[in-house]
Amino acid sequence: MAAKAQTPIRLQVVNFITQWGTVLTILVLVVFFAVWMPPFISPSNLLTILRSISIVTVIAIGITLSLTVNGFDLSVGSVATLADALVISAFVWYEFGLLPAILIALGGCLMVGLLNSFLIVKLRIPDLLATLSMLFIVEGVATTYTGGGSISEGMPRLDGTETFGKLDPVFKAIGSAPWIIVIMLVVVLLVHLFLNQTKHGRYLYVVGGNLEAARLSGIPVERYRTLAYVLSALLAALGGVILASRIGSSQINAGAGYLMPAVAAAYIGFSVGGAGRPNAMGTLLGAVLMGVLENGLVMMSVPYYSLNIVKGGVLAIALASTYFRKK
């Protein structure tokens, strides 16, 4: 009888851990790093962590939106690179103002989202293959556009033509604290409200849950799948604009390094709170987990080339807890 009475308690503990394991892991890591290295919890370092995850989080929220329709967008890193190149070139090469430069970057990357949607929705190419193709295409377009070089203030073009454009002071501020953190939090909040408080967000979940049932219910499935990939591209572009502001230049494949951390954050978010589905708040916590882990390991002088081993292990554990619970 005692054993039977204890079983529900064990199940409750297991369920609690699987639902809130990400949060518990963050707390354990913070305590561990704080005890091992007291400067870890200094306000300046905590601000550094938030700043470091801002771009990853914005891009990961885009991936989260593609996941809501049971899709997946592998092209976000290349889209961020393209946005970086477009916005910096608009300032430096063409001397555009703040708003036109940002709109050019977002508009150019919007086309990528529409192309992704066309390949996936109309031509019915599997999302992984379609967005993988776009990853290479967009990466090539960005590299070709910049001539295989970087763009920064005062740097002539590859053909020797002088440039006179300057980065807008407001644009430079976007990539620094606190604005970069504010933008991240606003994006997370808006997408959270969109997915949970509007019919369009709920329709995205319905489409991702059962495509045929959504179609029979009268939901315009193709329209909502297109919406998911367009929003994913736009958020990747926003991440690229923030990245451009942060580094103050356009670099080859600047956004490529954000793909896997963003994927990890989005998938870790599945398990937060027992949601079992992509969600904005979970993605934010996934990014926080990765940021805390990386920052703490760097402070412990763990070689940078070993960090991916730990990140991959964390992602594997998060996925295991999510899919094991589903089973």
C-alpha cells in the first residue's frame, strides 16, 4: 500500500521536472557559477548575458513560428546575413536614412520568406530541403552582393569606388544595451500574445497539430503556412539588422553562427511549463539557458572549441525530455 501511495508522488515529481526542468537547470547553473565565480552574478555580467542572447532569441522566435505549423526554417542564419549586408550597404554605399535602410533590409528578406513559402506550400518540397536550399541561395546572394568582402564606414568598394555614407546614430544605439534587450523582450511578448491571444496564432497551432483537420475546419491552411514562414524570415531579418548595429559593419556569413543556438533555444522551449509545443516564452528561457551556460563556461576558461559539445548535450537532453514525455 505504501508503495502504491508513493507512486503518484513520484509521477508528480517526474512531471514537475520534465515541465520545469529548463527553469530548474537555469537556477542550478546560476547558483553553481555564482558560488564558483562570484563575479558571475554581478549586474554587469548579467547584463552581458542578456545582451548576448538578444539576437539569438529574436532569430529563435522566428524559428518558433515556423515550428507552430509543424515546419522548420533552416534559412534564418543566411537571412540574417543578407539583412546585415542590405542595411549596412544602404547606409554606407547609398547614404540612405534610418527608416529606408531598415525597410530595404526587411523588404529584401521578406522575399526570402515568400520564396520559402512558395517552395514548401505550392511546390510541396519538404520544409527541411526547401529551406536548406534557400540557406545556400541566400548565402550566395549576400556574398555576391557584397563582392565577397565586408562593408563598413569609410571602406571603399572592391572596385575602388569611395564611399561616404555614415551609420545613423540611432541605428548604432539599437545594438547596444538597453535597447537590444528591450527589442528582444518586446518581440517575445508580441509573439507570445499573438500565438496565445489571437485567432491567427491559434490557427497556426491547429494547422501544425493536424493539417487535414484544419483544412476540413475551413482554416485557409496555405495562407497560415505562408504566414509562418514570412514571419520567420522577417524576424531573422530583424536579428540581422540588430547584428549589423552591434558590430557596425557587414561581414561574410555574419548570421551563420546564430542558426544552431537559435534552433537549440526554440526546441528547448518545447518542454517549458509542459507546453509540448513551440512557444515564445519557452524559447526565451531556452536562449537564457544557453547564454548562462556559455557565459559561465567562458568565465571558467573552458576552451571555446569545446562549448559546442556542452550546447549539443543540453539540446539532446531537452529533446529527450520533450519527446520521451510525448511517448
